[in-house]
Amino acid sequence: MLAGNVSLTLGGRNPEWLCAKESTSRGPARAKRCLMLFLWGGPAHQDLWDMKPLAPSEYRGEFQPIPTVTPGIEICEHLPHLAKQTDKICFLRSLTHSDNNHSTSAHWMLTGHKHSVSAENFNARGDDFPHIGSVLTKLSPSLKSLPTFVALPEQIATTIGAVTPGQGGGILGAKYDPFRIDQHPDEKDFEVPNLSLPTGVTTDRMDSRMALLSWFDRNRPPLDGNQREAIGAFQTRAIELLTSTHAQQAFDLQSEPASHREKYGTGTFGQGLLLARRLLEAGVKLVTVYWHRDDPGVDTTWDTHSNNFGQLKDRLIPQVDRPIATLLQDLEDRGMLEDTLVIWNSEFGRTPKINNNRAGRDHWGKCNTVWLAGAGIPGGTVHGRSDSIASAPDDYPISPEDFTATIYHLLGLNPRTEIYDRLQRPFPLSDGRVLHEIL
């Protein structure tokens, strides 16, 4: 747990607080790259992946389970495309934690560290623990011309606009924030800005401008160490992207054949998955595709407090079923699935009992289903079991710490590796245990 009083000011000092120390050597990485699907809002686990058809009606809901390509595994009837891909998926049906707030439970699930508070509607801050992608950027950066960590299509935030903690560099500093794409890739005018030199600007002119900028940097008023490092990192990353044809091609979603784009679906999420696959194929190490809001301030997430079954059937599930199934098959066809880790993740599950007044389900951290695919993980498997109404683990409880420790292990990082905050306090990447039994 991170304290809430970490100083955000370094004054004139530039301490080596960004260092990291490994307690033991790394193991071999099974995942060269990672795609994290974060379904902001909290999907109803018992209506998708962990159905309870024998439970009383006020718990089991309206949907029926269907058999999948994997004998013995059943999922929701409205996921027919993913039912054909379960041989690639390892379901973890016993994820559990104690936080029912979107903001701080998302931080827990994105970082593996419980926040110092349990609350809603406050902005991300410098003493948050870093996202897994930010840690990768620090400890295992990708090729120079591409960012290590990309996040799209928008930052997740509460309805009032408070940016959710755990999406960026946190205690590592802004230098390790993701390269953010803040435009929906399904829009007709979608284009990642600033990936090419302005018309009339040659490479030589760009070099001259950079020399001038360097002169200004040397002669402007001094910045504290954190600001100076962040600005330098942003400038370097911008120039690398501007001058790299390889990077520009990776971000060019328009070059993808129209027929292939159609397979991913025409919505924001599906096109985000396709862009993510292109980036991973080009050398980005981790892409997080967050669930989006169709309109700012309008709750079009998976937060189904009311009309849970109508929203799932008509709006939400159709946007993930075929696109994710297409993604998994696409990765396999390209020979990428064996060394690509795909994660289904969210801040929590939903209440076992349907609320009577709105036909919805509310926040429920005590039980959730997450899943992993690829990276050599045995597919067609289920680990952990919830009780008869999907309210709590019946066996094999998995914490967010265990989940992230396993992710780090698969990415070739020792979960006991320590990183340091601005006060030189050490924090392990994860206090959890690696789930070797699922590997």
C-alpha cells in the first residue's frame, strides 16, 4: 500500500529514485508482448463466464449457458463466437478482493497494489503504483522507434471526469506514462496525430529545430528533476516517432484491408483490438485497450446497475464477442499467440442477486472471473470455482497481487523486483504468488 503523503517536489535534486533492483535473476519470458483488455465498469461475471443455471431466479438471471468447443466449459448463450475459441482461454473464476469502488479497485487490478484509500472520484496522482506497462517501459523497454506501452482509445475516468489511478507511471514518474491514443479508431477521420513531419519540413530542418530546442533547454530556468526527465523523454519519443517509417506504418490502421477490418467489427472496441494487434506485431510490448464511453459523462460502460440483461444482450456483448474471437484466431493464424499474452480484466464483478427495482447488478469485488490466453498457457481450462451463486470463491482464491505476479512472470520479470518512489522507499512489483499451476 502506498502512502498518500509522498512528496511530488524534488526541488533542485535529481535523486536516482527511478532505479530498480532485482532480488533474483529473471526467468525466460513466455510472452514477448501483452494485450490487456480492461472492461471498465465491471462486467457481470455470472452472466458471461461463470453462469449458475441451477441458482434461484433472482441470482441466475435471464441468460442460458451454451456448450463450447471445450468439453465441460459453458459460457453465455450470447457469446457464440467466443464459444469457438475457449480452447485458447484459461478462465480464472475465483478472483477476489475487498474494494467496491471503480477508481481504487481499477488501480488494484491494473497494478496489483491496493490503493492507500478506497474511494471514488479523485484523479490519478504521483503516488499511485505504476501500470504494468509503465513497469515494462522502465525495466524492459521495446525497440527504440516504438513506445513500449500504448493505451487506447481513451483514459478511463468516472462519470464526473476524475481520471482513474493506475493507468500511468505513478511513482516512476510521467516519463513512464503510456503513449496515449485519445481518439476512437472507428471514426472516419481517425489518425494518430504528429506521426509525420509537417509539409515542407525536411529531416535537416528538423535536426536544426532540435538543436535550437536543445539551446533553449540549456538556457531556460532550471526545472526539478522529475519535470526535466519527463520533458526530455516526451521530446525524444516524439522525434523517434516522427522519423520512423516503421512506427508510422504500425499506427496506420487505414492500410488494413477493409475485409479484415470488418471481421473485427466496425465499433470502437473492435477497431481498437485491430490497431492493438498491429502495434504488438510491430514491436510494442504492451497495449491496453480500455472500454470506452460513447459520449463523455454518459455511462455507456459495463456498469449495469439497471437493465443489466438488456444492456448486455443488445449493446455490450455484441461489441466483444466476435471482435475478441477474431483477435484470438488472427493471432494464432499469424503465429503470434504462442508468445502473446491476452488478458480479460476489469475492476470487479457484479452482485450475485439482481436488484429488484432496476433489474441490474451492482459492484462486487468479492468474486470475479478474469481470463488469460496465449503465451503458452494451456487453453480450454478453468481454475478456481465460485460458490453456487457466484458470490465468493469456493476454492483457489486468487488476489489481484497473484494475478499481476503471474503476468510479470510470463513477461520475464521477477515479481519481487523492487522499484523506488521519490522518497527512495522500495516496493516489489507484486506481493502475490505466481500461479504456476495454471502454467
